[in-house]
Amino acid sequence: MREVSKRREVTMNSGEDITSVPSACLKAFLLYDDFTLARRAKGRLEEAAAHCVESNCKVHPWRADLLDEPALADAALADALDAELMLLALGHTVFLPSPVQRWLEVWAACRSVPDAALALLTPPRASSATTLLASELEALARRHGLTWLASFHGATGGDAETSSAAMLADLHQREHVVTPVLRDVLAGPVPYRFFGLNE
């Protein structure tokens, strides 16, 4: 039986381990403004994970408007730091509100997963405004070295299931690859404990 390695969950306040998540578990952080779209996104990720033999999916949903409150934004950030996938399910947003934009910038800069991915899920009847939102998020992904998984429509057909399964399979495959950045981190000196946050 293959042992599942453990990885550390980063916290904002103490810097101590509060739980270990098996590496065969994909952690997806779901930021949403539309409950129906978020429920569909969560279901699709879990269905796709069920098709991957050695992987399951842990989805952490947060409402985007909660990021207006600093204490909740900090809690969401602590929850999202080790997410492999940042999925935005936005059905009512044309441009990113500045609290969400700032929060995404901080998450991207402080994340503990170097090859994390960013994706956008929009309603099936997406307008040209969705293209602007997708462009804004793609630019953010490029600035921070995130993998941009493009914009997906929240359709209910089989194509969405296929693309979700392919996306999850790709992320599962990438989690077993030791990247040069990860190799340097593992071989390097022990980092500072809190990185200057909340000290």
C-alpha cells in the first residue's frame, strides 16, 4: 500500500500546523457571487475527482462579498493559501470589485502552492462583459505565474463534465511532478517562520 505524503497547511496567525491534508486530495478554493453557479461548480469538481482513482477533491466555498470585511478576508486568505485551484464562479460580476482584486493579488503573492491554477466559471449565457472579466483574471494569472485554465461556462451538458475531468486529471498529474522551484525550496534553508505576517 502506497503511503500518502502529508503537506503543511499554512495559517496567518500562528504559523503552526492545524491539520495535514493528504497530497492525493485536490484543494479547490471556490470564490462565488452566484449560489447556483457555485453549487454546480462544486458538484462538477467532486464528480471529476470521482473519476480520478487516486484523488478526491476538497472544495472550500466563500462568498465574494464577504471579502469586503477585513477579518473575513483574512480568514478566507488563511483558508486559501494552500489551494491548488482558485475557481471563481461569478454570475453577477462584470469587473472585479477592488476588495476581491486586492485579495486575489495577496493570495497569488503569498500562496504556498507555486503551480496553483486560476479558473473562471460563468453562466451559460455569458456576455461580452465576461470576456473582460476573463481578460482581467488572465492578466492577474500571468503577473503571478499562475496556470490560467481559461473561462468555463456553467452549462449542464456532458462537455462541461469532460472538461472538468480533464482539468482535475491535469492538476492531479502536476501534483506528482517535482518542479525546479519546489526542488529549490526543499533543498534550501529553513524559511523564516512567519514571513513578517501578523508579528
